[in-house]
Amino acid sequence: MKTSVDSWPLPKIRLFLILGFVFLTNALLAEFIGVKIFSLNSLLGIDNQGNTLEFNLTAGVLLWPVVFVMTDLINEYYGHKVVLIFSALSALCILYAFGMVYGSIALPPAEFWPGSMQGRGVENMQTAYGAVFGQGLWIIAGSITAFLVGQMVDVWVFQRIKRLTGEGKLWLRATGSTMISQGIDSVVVLYIAFYLGADWPLQRVLQIALLNYAFKWVAAMAMTPLIYLVHQRIERYLGPELSEQMRQEALLVKN
């Protein structure tokens, strides 16, 4: 049974807005904080000297696991088409945000502003502002393309696993869809941003992609209990009748 948005009960509307807000916010923020590369070795207190393998990751990994969880929850209760709509909206928001950022970088700075933070070690605020926020166009293109491709694969695999296993095995469809989609995402973003955009050797791109994927794999496994926790809270909020109706409607949405 399909219903229009106008006929949705209030709990369904509220859940839709909450999941969508968290999804969009984290996807947008992940793009901006992702310009920082951090050392996982230092975070874990591992000495980088000697033959220790060094793990350098983007700070965006702090937020992308949240996006993965929201993707699976939206897919579970609203279907894959709603996930794809949110993904497209996120991509548009990211493009709009970067357009505004590039516009702000181009604005002439106030006379005092470039040297206003020299006492804190920032020689030129205008240069720093442009360096932090002005990501290369190839990185933006790679990130958005990988995000959209990854989301399409994620929702497709999630629905296929659910059709095969039924309502049980939430961990399998949530983790399985994330593992496959993020493997593709990790390769696509680096291939476009650095192989096509910066002429990096393909071997280096694949090595870094493998390290990032390994981290995302561990993060996805660690997030599995959170998925169950949020899922239980949602079931309790919606009630058994409405939650069952929404899950069945989400599953019946045609490709």
C-alpha cells in the first residue's frame, strides 16, 4: 500500500525530518573537515619510526560512518528512492556551499585581516583561509562522484539482501551494503581526485584507497551496535503497527 506524503502520520513525518537533517548535515560537514589529513598512528600512540606502516586518513572519516547509518535507516523505513533523493540534495548542497566558499575567498580582505592572527602563528589569514577551504576542483568532483555512486550501490545491495533474508539479519544488510559501497567509494574518490587530477601513480592511489577502506570496514563493524540501538528506538517511537507498515512499504518500492 502506498500513501502520499500528505497522508503520513505525524511520527512518520518527524522521523523523516530527523533522519534527513542528520544525513544532510553530516554529509556536508564531512566534505569541509575532510581537508585535514591526520595520523592514525599518532592518535593511537604508535611510534612512526622504524618500519611501522604509517596510516594517514582524512578527518572526514569521523562523520561518514554517521552518513552510512542514516543511509541504512532511511532505506529501511522509507525505501531506496528517498535515500537517492537525499543523496542528490546533499550533492547539490555541497556544490552550492563550495560555490559560496570560492566566492568568499575571492572577496578582497579587510586591510587588517591578513595579519590579524600572526600572534597565533598564522602569517596570512587570507592565504590560510583559501588553503583550508579552497579545495581543488578535482577533489570536489571526485568526492561528489564517489558519494553518489557509493550511495546508489549501497541502497541497491541493502534492498537485495533484505529481500533475500527478510526482516531479520539487520546487521548483514547494513554492514554488507556498506562494505561493498565503501570499497567502490574509496577507489573512485582517490582515482578522480589524485590519479586524474594530480597525476599520482596508480599504485599509490590504490594503496591509500585500501588503507581508507580498511578503516571504513572497521568503523562499519563498530557502528553495527549503534544501528541496532537506533533501530530499536525508532521501533519503539513508531509503534509495532506503523513501523511494520513503513518497512513493508519501503521494501515494495520498485527500482
